[in-house]
Amino acid sequence: MGVAPYSDVALEREAAIIRGARLRALWLWCALAAGIALGPLTLEARFVPSAAGFGVAAGLLVAALLTKRWTCRVLLTLAIAALGWAVFTQRAAERPATSLAPVISERSAASPTGGTIITIRGRVVDTPKVIQPKVSPLGDMGFAQPVTRFSLAVTAVADDPLAPRSGTLWVRIDDATIPAAQAGDLVEITGIAKPIAPPTNPGEFDLARWSVAHNVAGTLTLSNASLVNVVTSPATPWQRAHQIVTRWHAGLRDRAHDALSRATATTPEPARSMVHSLVLGESPRDDTLSSAFLRLGLAHVLAISGFHLIVMSRLTLLLLRLTGDRGWLEPAIVTLLVIGYMLIVPAGAPVLRSGIFAVALLAADAFGRRFDRGVLLILIAAALLLIDPTDLWSLGYQLSCGLTLLLVWCARPTIENLFGITLKGVAPRQTSIAEWLLGIAGKGAAGLVGSTLLCWLASAPLVVFRTGLVSPLSLIATVIVVPPATILLWVSFVSLGLGLVVPKSEVVCGPALAFSARAIAWMVTTLDQLPFVSMRITRPDLLWALAATALAITWLVKGRLRHARYWASLGLLLVWYFAHWASVHILPYRTNPVKIDMLDVGDGTCILLRAEQTAMLWDAGSLRPGLGGDTIARALTELNVPELNAIIISHPDVDHFGGVPELLRTFAVDRIVSSPRTLAQANADPSGSAAAMLKFVGQHASATKVKFADAGTVLQVGRFSCDVLSPPTDVPPWTNDNDHSLVLRVRSGMGPKILLTGDAGPAALARLNTIVLAGQLQSPQVLELPHHGSFNPQAEELVRQINPSLVLQSTGPRRLNNPAWNAARETGQGPRPWLITARDGAIWVDFKRDGSWTCGSVLGKETR
């Protein structure tokens, strides 16, 4: 007997077929991801060329085709894993034979500055633009200046013009002048080329590995635009066509920027920058609003992602449906618009992923095929890994692919489980227009709340695992902000379309843009001021995150609050988490009671000292713009430091406190301690950076206590006892600011003694030497070299007198390997251990209970 096509049996059979297809596709993705994940492990052990991996994958595939059943499945799985490994090795470890990167690396290796003067020939990829420095809460700190930036597609090196070269160079012109070259022009540029450096701090993005996958050869720095010369040599038809396309593409982006700028002319900052970031993916100068989006768990709203393309697609379909049913033309037109939008926004990974998802799904609709969207999404996710295997470690890839699939697979059962099933086939009763509109609004609200709750609970464990951040208000913030953000995007897209077709016509949308942008900025700012908007907690392990995600999804789709097994599972997860917390904050300190991490912040200082349930920062700054706060925050996250007992600022120089505002935005800090000179400088110059820092603490971290200490003060920071040795209470007439730096002796019980000197200058060091000679300072085991290693006789005398077991030096390349320190490096037993961040990257030291210690560094590859 046949089965009716729409009977329960037929529907269950179809659902089983779809479920099986999705599971097979998911198995394929897992095999590919496993092979890619093995890539870094084999690279660390021994390099094997990707050709071997492709050969193994082909052999396993042939063997799978010759076998049946489970043998075939196992061999096919291994073949896909081998393919993933080979693709990763090819993209992340092997450059093209013509790549410029090895040339730059080889020539730079012998240079003390890490760069080489070189003349490059290539084609300008985008329009050269002046980039203004980020707006800092500390005001104009003097070292962040505007620069001109553009990308260059390399074709040759001037001293070897016959050898073709490939790769991209990121060009920077320091005097912020615009060269005569336009996008598409063939140019010859002379500057200082440097290779892409590997990560030097915990948690730092591996830009070097990314650059291999994208064939970025390095950076090229120029003093002025006169070093960029347009080459007018005859071009082949292909080169001329390439020039025309490149110039058209860059011009399209420029017109889009200009159109949106005119439309937002009446929109105040920072709402105006938010619109440009939301619509065109431009990085805002002022991070205040974007940081609030991040803390509220709304970063996906600002990032160019699937949210934007969904809004664009639905708006376009709505407008098309007003003209009637257009069949396959509807997805075809939307596809063209999506591709056009991808051309005017930065070619970053989020928009590329979202664009590929959208185009593939729309193409399936246009051809009229009944592809299951879940299977299609999984296959697209696998294809994205083949395009860029390093995306596997990207939180953006994990969330965008995972949540999109989750919405397709689980959104409907989640909404039905939360709000009940709508019965179909029931005769509708007569309703008024108001009731009808309320019904539609109710269904929309239920869909928004259910989908948001599903995405939030499913993604929260992974976000906590990667970032340590919990945003309890994320669900509420999403429900509040997404509707007006959708309206803002609609208005922005209409404005953008008008401006691209008829220049200056977009200004008609200006008032609506300004109103909606201000409204969203007000909402986000108001929500961000609420308590517990964002919390840092100890990052769990990966298995816990996966288990928590599985529990959240299962509970939402199938569970009920009264089901005991879900509560029992939740209890087990909590026990698991607290056991992990103890393994991070208590158990390691049973054998290593004190840990030191000196981060690589260039010409600046940041030292993290940890003991059991205690974390203290000594200084937090850098002279490199943007390096201070973001680098330190990432490192603290990677080292699983959820909060700080204290930040001690040695003195009021930006390279020692420039990162404090960023840390206060994302970390709970119990107190800040600094030299009295900081307060004196803030009072003397209310518009200076020291005053701005203290003002920021008062406005944004009112719970953080501020104290100023001088010699004789004993600071108790958790398990650390810190004796302030300098500056003295009755400060001599020292004219050098550095002499007013705090000098601390740090102890932890009977553990090691650490001497932190900040930027103490000759006068302060001479006084410190007299204290040592008088026997009032027991020799510390670890010494922070004063003033980043600037040599003076008093500093050398201090090293000789206290004779530390280990010297730590935080500096940039200019103070690296100063021969004046050679005599102080030597001891009676041989060279003194002397670690330098400019050479070794971030440094770590672990002290054992018997007083011995082990040390290592990021670039030295030693692991704890």
C-alpha cells in the first residue's frame, strides 16, 4: 500500500532522509576540520610538503572507491582528513616560488632594525588614503600621527627586474602625503621593507601565518610620497584591462564612502562613525561606541556579516514583491545586489563568508532545486575551509557558520518548544485589522526572542572559552537594538543606492539616518551603563564549552524546565567548571607559588605578577599606538586572568599607563597605585595625559580605588607584599621626571624577591645604590633593568651590587644588545641570564618553592 504524500509517515520519512543527509555532510566537515587541525602540529614537528598530503588523499580515495561499507567509509574519512591537512600545509606554510617574502626576510635578517631598503615595482591595489590615528581617552599623546596607507601588488624588484615576483605589500607613508599614483597604476617605490613578524605575546593573532595563506610579503615604509613614482612603460592589453578594473573597483568604493559621508553629514559623532562601520565596514577612529557594542554582546551587529545581507535581501524581495511574483528573477536580482555590496565593502572574512552563504542559497532558489539548506550550509562551510583553512581557528567563522546552521536546524523547534505549536488547518475567525497586526507582531517577536535565545545560549560557552567574556544583557540588548538597527540599515542601503546612481540625491535620507543613528547610539550607551553588563570570568576548557553548548541546544529544542536530567547535567557542568577554576587559580601555585610575565610592548612596560588568586600589573603602556591596551587585554585573556587586584603605574609617562583605559573597560581592577608625581603632573596640566587617565578612572571605573605612594609605604596586594623604595617622601629637587618613578621590592611570603625599577634615572638610582651599600636591601633574585635598559653608570652599579639571578629588560629594538652592558652581563660563573622582549618576545618566569626558577619566552618556544 502506498503512503500518502503528506501523511505523518511520509513527513517522518522525509525528515529522516534530511537528517541523515545533514549528518553525513557534518561528518565530512568534521573529517576536513580534523585534518586541518593536525596541520600546525605536524608543522611544529617536521615539515612535510603538501604534495605528499594530496598524494595520500588521492590514494585513500581510490582505495575507498574499491571497497564497500565501513571500510569505504573509514577510508573516505581518512582521505578527507588528508585533504584538509594538505590544504592547510599548502596555504599556511608554502609560499609561491615567486613570492617576495623570502627576499625581504633574507635581506632584513642582517639588519639591526629588522628592515631593508629596497626598490619595488608593482601595481597600486586601492586608493591611497590618509588614515587618522585612533581617538584615545588620554587625548593627543604625541606619538600617534596620521599616515597614508595603500596596498601594492608586487611584480618585480628593481635590482632584479627579470625575475617576476608576487605578493602584497602594505605601504605606509609617514608624512601623510598623497602620492600621484591612483589605484591600478604601475609604480616604482623605494622604502624600508620588513617581513611580517610572528606573534610575540600570549593570545596575539598569528599574522605571520595568515600572511602566508594570503601571500602578504611584508610592509613597506616611506618617509614621503615623492618616493612613489608612476611608471609609464607600455602596457600589454591584459595589464591595461587589469588597470581599468582595479581603478573602477577602487572608484566604486570611494563613491560609496562619499555618498554615505554626504548622507550622514548632519549625524553627530560617534553615531556617524557607527553608521560607516555598520554599512561599509570602516574602522571607527573612536572605539567608545564599538567597545560598548562588544561588551553588550552586539559585535555581530557592527561587523559586516550575514545580518546585513539578510536585511538587504529581505528589503529587496519586499520591493520586488510589490511589483508582482517574478519567479527566478527575484533570487537572481538579490544575488547581483549581494555581489555588488561585497564589491564596495572591505574584502574581510566575515563579508566573504556571508556573501558566499547568501549567493549559494539564492542560486539554489533561482535554479528551482529543492536543496536542503542545512546540507548546503555545511558544504559551504567546508568549502570556506578549503579557501582559507586558517579560518578554522577564527571565532567569526565558528560563530557565523555554527549559528547559521543552528538557526536552520533548530530555530523552528525551539520557537515551538518555547511558545507552542501553531495549529494549521483550523478555520480562522474574523479579526479586526488591529488584532491581525498584533498577531503578526506577536509572531515576529516570538521568532526574534526564540532565535536570539537559541543563538545566545548556544554561542555563550564558546565565546566564554575564547574571550572569557559573559554578557548577561546580550539577549535583552539584541531584542532592543536589532529592530532599530534593521531600520537604520534599510535607510542606509536606500541612501547608498541613491548616491551611487544619482550623486548627492542621498541627502534626502540624511534626517532619517541621523535620527535612527542617534537613537541606536543612545540605546547602546544607556544599556552599557547598567551594572553587570559584561563580566570577565575564568575561561573554561574546550570540552566544557562543547558540553555546555550541547546541553543548551538540547534543552531549548526538546526540554522542559521541570525535567530533572537537564538540571542534573547543569549541576555536573558547574562542578566541572569549578574544578577547572581550581586547576587554574589554586593548584599550579602549589608547586610554583609566583609567576612573572613580561609582555612585549616595544618601548614600554607591562609586567604581570601572579600568585594564588592574586594578579598584579606593574605598568601597562607602550609607545606603539594601539599596542598598549589591546595587546595587554589579549594576553591577560590568554593567561586566564579574569580580574586584577592592582595596576601599579610607576610614573606619569604614557608608555607606562597608555593601556589603562582599555583594561578598565574590560577588566575589574580593585585599585590603581602610582607615584605622587602622577598627581602633581595631573594638577599642573589638567589637559595632559596623566589628568585624562585619572579622569577616566573616576568616570568609568568608580569602584577602582586610586592611591599615591612614596618610599616607606608597604602595599599589600593579595599575596604580594610590595615595599616602596623610591621616590622618597622628601623628594630632592630632581628635574628628571623619570627619577620620580616608583621603585618596588615585591615579595610573596618566603618566596622570591623581585625589584621593579620603572624608569628610575641616574639620581634615583644613585640613592638606591646607597641603600644597597648600607645593607638595607637584600639582593633580589629578579631585576627589571631600569628605563628599558638605557645605560648609565648608576644603573650598571645597581646590577653589580645586587647581582640578580635574572635580568628582565622591556624595550624596543633600539636598545637591543647595547655593548655598554657587556661587563654587567658577566658573573663569576659565566654570562648572567638576561632576557629582552625585543629579542625574545614575551618572557615568563616560574618560581618554585625551593627558590629555584625556570624561564622562557614566546619566540624561544619554551612552554610552561
